Amino acid sequence: MKKNHIKLFLPKGKVILASNSNRKANDIKAVFFRGALIFLFVICCMLCNISSVAAGAEKEQELTYDSLGYRDPMMPLVTTSGLIRDFGPASTSSDSHLEGIIYDQNDNSLAIIDGEIVEVGDVVGGMRILEIQEDRVIIQKDGELREIKLEEE
């Protein structure tokens, strides 16, 4: 069998002789070497990813919503029982908060006190609603007449 020789001419007049059989062996070695490098690269990437996931699991923290004094926009405004939620500052048990008035000159006015919709004659929180005006509600509590004014924002 005749061997084919390949001459490679390099700068500075150097000549390299290579046979086909050596070239095939070199090609196989190069392919194996490239495959080994790729395999090592993939293994290193996997190890780095696993270590970063493990480090991330240690640093995982619970996220919370900081309202900065405002209500959470995802919180419903009305409870399942139909009461309007109060998102303002908590009032003391002796204070009642007038949240809104729907005024009607024909005595069909409504008011929202502490999240409850009331009308004249209703009793809420130990208070009897006596009169609903455009900007205030007159109540009777513990035998005393009191006035709750609608606060402007």
C-alpha cells in the first residue's frame, strides 16, 4: 500500500512531511481533545450553577409589601359581609369615624360610620343615629348628644 506524503511549507523555509496515517491519528486526537474540553466545560458550568442555586437558597427571604402609610391596592374595599373596610388610622373605641355621607333632602340620607352603612334610627357601636346632615351626623351615645363631622382629606 502506497503512503501519500503531504508537504507543509512553513515560513523561513522549513518543510514538514506528514503521511495520511499520521494525519488521521492527529485528527482523532484533536476530536477527542475537543470533546474532552467540551465535557469539562459543561461539568464546570453545572457545578457553578448548582453552587449558585445552593447559595441562593440560603439567602432566600420573604418579600413583604411596604405600604408607606397607603392601603394595599390588592386589598378589597368591601368585606364579604358587606362592610366597608377602614384603611385609615385606627380609632379608639370611644371615637367613631364618619367616612362618608349620601345626603338626601327627603330624609333618605345614609352615612358610613366605622365601615357600616347607617340611616336615621339605626344603632351602631352603642350610638343611635338621630340626624344626618350634609357634612355631619348627630348621634346619641350614653344619653349625650354628639356630633361627628365629616373630615376633609
